[in-house]
Amino acid sequence: MMKNSKLLLFTLFFMCSTILAYGQEARKYEGTILNASTREPLAGVSVKVKNASVQTDEQGKFAIQAAVGDNLTATLLGYEDVSIKLASQLSLEILMNEVSEALDDVVVIGYGTAKKSDLTGAVVRINMEDKALQANTNLLQSLIGATSGVNLESKGGASSEPSLSIRGQTSLSASDRPLIVLDGVIYNGSINNINMNDVEAVDVLKDASAAAVYGSRAANGVLIITTKKGKTEKPVISFNSYAGVQDMTNNPMRVMDGEEFAIRLVDWDWQSKLYNWYKTKPTDATNRPVRPDVTDRNVVANYLRTLEEKENYLAGKSIDWVDEVLQTAPMQYYNVSLQGRSDKSNYYLSGSYSDIEGIQLNDRMRRLTLRNNMESRVNDWLKINLNTSFSNIDNSGIPASLATARKASPLVNNHIGQEDYDIYLGGELFQPYPLVNLYIDNSDVSKEFFGLGAFRIDAPWVKGLAFDFNYSYIYANRNNNTFNSSNTPNGVTNRGLAVKSPSESKDWAINNILSYSNTFGKHQINSTFLLSTEGRNGSGSTLNASGFNNEVLGYNNVGLGEVATVGSSAYKENSISYMARANYSYMSRYLFTATIRRDGFSGFGATNKWANFPSASVAWVVSEEPFFKPEDVYLKIRTSYGKNGNQGIGRYSSLSRMGTRDYVYGQNTAIGIYPSTLGNIELGWETTSAVNAGVDFGFLKNRITGSLDVYSSKTTDILVKRKLPRMAGYADIWTNIGATANKGIELDVKSVNFEGPFRWETSLTFALNRDKLTKLYGGGNDRDIGNSWFVGQPLGAIYDYEMAGGVWTEEEFFNGQVLEGWYPGQFRYVDQGEKDGVIDPTNDRAIIGFTSPSYRFSVNNVFTYKNFSLSVFINSIQGGSNRYLANNVENVNPLYYFPDRHNNSAVNPYWSPLAPTTNTTGIYNVPLRQSGIYQSRSFVRIQDVSLGYNFTNTLLQKLKLQTAQVYVSSKNPYVWTKWQGWDPESGASDNPVMRNVVLGLNVSF
């Protein structure tokens, strides 16, 4: 019995062991690891279980032997670790979230790179991967609102670029545009020539210390553009495309229709009589002229000036010229690229084509770009780079004029689309046919080639010592040819007018860079030495021909013109620079950078061609100190001081230049040469000295990161094109006078609000800038009214009559409360100074506001859930009480000039004694003094909104794709503003900002 019991126990133990062993038997688990945000496969992920480890391949796939219940961990630098307990399911999909690496990003700092955590200056990186779903047409559009201090304002037109500045205006006459650096070399070409899909990142050097390595050109900040390289060992083909439409942004703009246009002329005649009656100084409205009966169409028709207007009015025919010159414009973009790498080389090749039409008819931009980036490591100490790009931009065609359409009579005969159109509507010279530009033959094609060759030698005998050499070359040409036939305004009096304007430019630069970097225990040093030379030359010609008896060939045979004039020009300029920079770090806790640069520029006077630009900066990583207790907080304090220069005045400005003039000599016409400009041998550098203090921070293990900067700068020896008295014989002269001050505050914050299957990230920027003119021609209270320059006041001051509120009323007029010479329905202005009851330009104009903004902010939210992503980007520029103003008089008030013949805006009703207004004048608008009507351009805009979907891994496998994403995106879908024009950013311009909607596709193989 005992033996049987023992046998039974042994049998049971054996069976349980067998079952357990079977349960722990190794199985083959297969899976794919993806980026949680983009759903892109992650290569090189380390996958581990208790007794085994593997890495994912290029498709993010892995296979590993493990048992049920084992813990599987996945780790990859830059991503949060993932740990899961294995169950019976053998097919896995693992999502990994990126760690916030804002403090460890490698940024380009000019002639080198550095981790953001090691920076001592104000530098920020904008990753273009974050802009992949935006409907941008050029690179600068993608930078709008991306970081504080980079000020961009959108413009209208198919090929337009946003205006660009960094940290406000520092100069009066010289350029404020920042320096552009492309792949490590100064780039003087057009940013429009750069395919936005070729760009990996844009680094912005904002303070004087960071930008000091480019001293002579860096007073306005620096944008460093880095293009893509090969990333994966397996070649990857990517295709990106979008197609959509664009139209006008939401706005209140409207011009008078045929009925309003006709009644306006009745009122103009009536109000002209009314104002003559006011001049008799009546005390009540008893004998006020009676307004004609505008409900009687025959009465109204009698006031129209031409027979065709009368006939069309009575027939109820009207033309909306604004609608006729505008369109819902198609747009499309295609990009294909091939990239890959090996242990010794990497490559990136791409081609793109854009076809963008503007909302004004005949406004079109077609762009073709090609790029080839190659890098090869020949051996352990030699690396060679070759980057080339080509662009061809076709801007042929002159857009239909929205400005002309706004003022065109809606009651003229309709010849739209017919060859017998009237060149001038109704035969009036100030009303050209709004669509006449469609009949002008124009070809405008620009080409640019960019080449960069470089090599790097890492000295094998000295650790950390390297020499870099690069040579860049840009060749650009433009052929702009136009023929105005005798059926166009410019050609009708000339019997055809042909203009050919070819031009070309050649820029080259050579950089020799010696660098040394090494670590000695807790000490780290990095030094850079530079010798750089640049050269720029170009030429242009203009050929005009008129008097064509045969116009068939147009500008293709200008020899058929009876009268021809020819002009040409050429230029050449050179720069040379020396630079030394030293970086020192102790325990990555105490950081110091010092830079000195010496620049020479041929464009300055003989005695002032050279200048020195020093800078220094320090930083302290407080969170690395033993006494700093919070473990999940990063804190760095930094400060900097530096000087930078501005040479943005153009070449030959220090020299007296000669002009030509025809004169009669005997029986012939001779060409005379005379001095056309006055030179200045002492013309020299404009210099900006700046101080910056900043804090970089990270909280909750860098789930919240950001930076706060305050800065102050002073610009001296400002380059000014000073006006001269007529008796001098010259209009102006370039000189170094005056000074400005600039200060501001900038904040950038990024946060990861939620993580997991649902992820929510937020980016916020805020920037406030204040500038001031501190010195002009010498006196403490100097002012230049013609240029609106006033010492002690911000730049961009508006000097005009100050409105006292509304218009004069009939009641005030009848009671004798109106100033002498002023009448009801005219704006009331403040009687400044001595209150003498007279409004005159000498005593009664004042600074009433400023064109520069008060502050800017932007907020971007990105929501990701499984395969879906939604991005909503809000951008705003605010003016406060008296900033960011612009004159909008033509859009909100009856015209001062020819209001009886030009069509008028219908945004606001005009004043009438029968229907008084407080914000507009009468249609008969001839006051003693005129002023602008300044409105705030402040706005809050949905800048970009996009919704994307990433294909599932299962679907990708079926389609044999690596990644695939479809999206719908819109730029500028809606704006909130009180501006009563086309768009607040374009201001009073008749080339307004557009909004678009596109459907896009991104795939890779």
C-alpha cells in the first residue's frame, strides 16, 4: 500500500512538472515596433527577454524566443523604455514614445554643432519634420510662429515670401533681413529656390554672442538651414504630394455695386451743393438743399456721366470687377526623394515640382527643384561632401489688378473675354481695363544653381584636431521679357512697347576652418578658427523698343521697333573675414564661450573697410549642482554680450557714381556723363551691441521644457540715406549717423500633456519688442518728418493729424461750435499746441501711433490617437492701443481723389445729413486738411490645421510600403480681426494673403 502511494505521488509530480515545463517552453514571438506619434517603424531597437536579445531591422521587425510570462523590454535612445509581460499572443505591435529631447538636441551654431544643453547663447532649432502636414508653398511659410523672436508676416501672391526679421528693427535705411546660411555657407540666393522638403532643420541664432561667428552680417540674426542626408542603410524612396485650392481669407471688403455706384453720384452732386450752402453759414436746416429722389431710376440715370453707364443702369446691367479679377486658384506640389547610407557614405537625392496659382487671374508660379547631397568617408581621417541643387522658377504673366478692379465703374459695357475690350473703361484714363494685364505678353523665368564642395581632415596624430575646407558657388540668372501691345495702356501711345531685362549673378565663398575639441577629465574645450573670403559679381541689361508696325513677334524681335533704348550695368564686391571661437565646459555645469571676428567689406569707404566684432557668453547649469534637490528639474542660466555689424547698403555706396543724360550737340544728340550720387569716403560699419540673459528649463523629466530670454541692444553709426537740400545738387547721401535702442522678452514653452495611446503636445511662443530712436542728426530733439524719424520715439512712428473722434455734426455747425472753414460730415481733428482754432500741418500734426506690433504669440496643439493625428496652430500679432496701425483710408472712407468717377468701398456707409455716421465723411470729400484713417491690424488667426491618418502595419505589408500617410490641411482658414481690409497681415495692399485647403499623401518604399 505504501509503495502504491509513493508511486502515485511520483506520477503526479512527474505530470505537474511536465505541464509546467510545457508552459515554459520557448516560443517564437514576432513583432513590429513603431513610433507612437508617426507610426513609422523604428530600426535598431534593442529587444530583450531573460536569456536573449535582438535588434529590430529597417522595417522595425524582430523575432525572439521567449516563454509565456517572460518580461520583454524594448529600448532605444531618445525613446521611453517599454516593458510588457508576454502572453499567448505571438504577434506583437509595440508603440514607443519619444522622450522630450529639447535639451539634448544637436543644433548648428555656425561652423560647428553643439548640444542645446551646452549652449551659452540664444539658439533655437526648428525641426521641419513637425511641418510635414502643413500646406506650405515655401520654406519661410513653415517658420511662421514656430519660435519667438522670428518675425514673419504673410504676403499675397503665388510666389511671395513672408517678410522676415529677427528681434525687431535696428536700422533706419539699411536692410534688416537676417543672414541666411545654407549647409554651413553664407547663402545670398532666394529662399524661394529651396525645396522645403529638402530641409532637415532650421537653427536660429538670435543673440549677439551666438551670431558673432558671422559678425559682419549678423546684426539682424542668423538663420542656418540644414538639408537632409541619408539615414537608413536600406535605400528609402519617399513620395510627398498635395493638391488643393486657395482663395481669399474671410474679410468684410466690398465695393459699390451698380445701384450704389449710381446713387453715390447723385449724392456727390447733392452734397457739393450742400457744402456750398454750408458756406453761407446757416443756423438751421430750413433751407438745406433737397436730395433728389433716388427711388426714381430715371432721375438717378440723369446724373451718370456717360451714355453707356446710363443705358446699363436702366437695363439693370452691372459688373462686379473684383469678382472678375479673382479666382478660386488651384495648387499642387510633388516631391520624390531617395536616401540611404552605409558605413562609409550617405546620399540624398530629390526632385520637386510646384504649380501654385494666386487668387488674382494670371498669377502663377511654377517651380522645379533638384538636389543631390553626397557624403563619403574615404578613410579614418578624410571625409568628402558634395551638395548641389538647381531650381527653375517660372513667374510668367502679370496678375490682373485688384487695385484697378476696386475703382472700376460697374456700369460700363461688358467686353470681358472679347478682343474689342476698351483699354480705358468709358474712355477715362484713370480707369484702365482691370483685365488688361491678361493681354500683356510676359515671360519671367529665373534659374539658380548652388554647389558646395567640402572635405574634412581629422588629424590622426592629434586627437580632436580637424581641418574643414568648403567652397560654394551660386549662379543665378533671370530673363524677364514683356511686350505691351497697342491694346494695352503702356503700348497704346507707343504703338507697342517691348522690354527685355536679362540679368545674372555669381556668388562664391571659401571657408577654411581649423577646429580642436577634446576632453580632459572634467574639462572640455572646443575651439574654432576661420579664414573666409567671399565674392559677388553680376550684370544686367535693359532693352526697350517701341513703334512696332508689326506686333506679331513681340519681344522676340525687338528689331521691328522703330525706337530703341539700351542700358546696362555691372557690379563686383568682396568680403574677407577672420574668426576665432573658444568654448570651455567644466563638468558640463559651467560653460563659457568667447568669439572675436574681424571683417572687411569692399563697399565701405577707404578708411573704414575693416571692423572687429567681439562677444562672450557664460552659462551655469544649476540643476547639476549637489545642492539642487529636485531630480526631475533642469535649470540653466546664461548671459551674453557681443557686437555685430550690418553692411546691408549695397555696393558702391561710399563712391560718387556717374550717370548719363542725352543732350543736343550741334545737329546731333550726344550722351553726357555727370556725377549722379555723392560719395562718402568715411562710410563705415553699422554696429549693434547687445546683451542677453536667458533661462533654459525642464520640468517633470523634461515633459515641460522651454526658455525665457530678455535682451537689450544698441545700434550706433547707423547707415542712413540722408536727404540733402536741393541746393546741394544731390538728392541724398549715405552716411553713418544716429543710434537706436532695442529691447524685448521672448518665451518658448513645449509640453507633453498626455502620453499613451492618446498623446497631446503643446507648443507656445510669446515675443515682445520695443525699439527707439536715440540719436539722429545730433540734437536731442531731432526729427525727420519726411521719414517719420523722431528722437526718443519708436521707429515706424505715424505722424499725422490726430482725430478728436467722429465727424462734425450739423447741430454743432448750426450752433457755431465747428472750427472756421470746417463743415458737417468732415473729420474733426485735435487742435494741438496753442489751440488757435486753425488746423495746420506745422502745429497740429503729432505722433498718433506706430506701425510696429506690441507683441506676438502662437499656440500649437498636436493630438495623436492611435493612427490619427490632429494639429491646430494659432498665430497672433497684437498692437494694443496704438501699435500695429496702418492707413486704411481707401477701404473704409470715400476717396479723397475723384470720388465722383472712381468706384468706392462699400465697407462703411458714407455720411449724409439725412443718415449721419460717426466714422466716415460725406461722399463729397474736400476738407481743408486730409489725414489717414489708421486702423489696428491686430489679429488672431488659425494659421494651420491638419488631420492625418497613418496606415496600419498590416495594410502597409499588403501594399509593400514602409510608411504611408494621408492628410487634409488648411492654411489661414479663419482670422479674427477688426481690420476692415482684405487681410490684416497684408494691410492696405491689394495683394492679399490667401487661405488654402489641400489633400496630401506621404509614402515611403
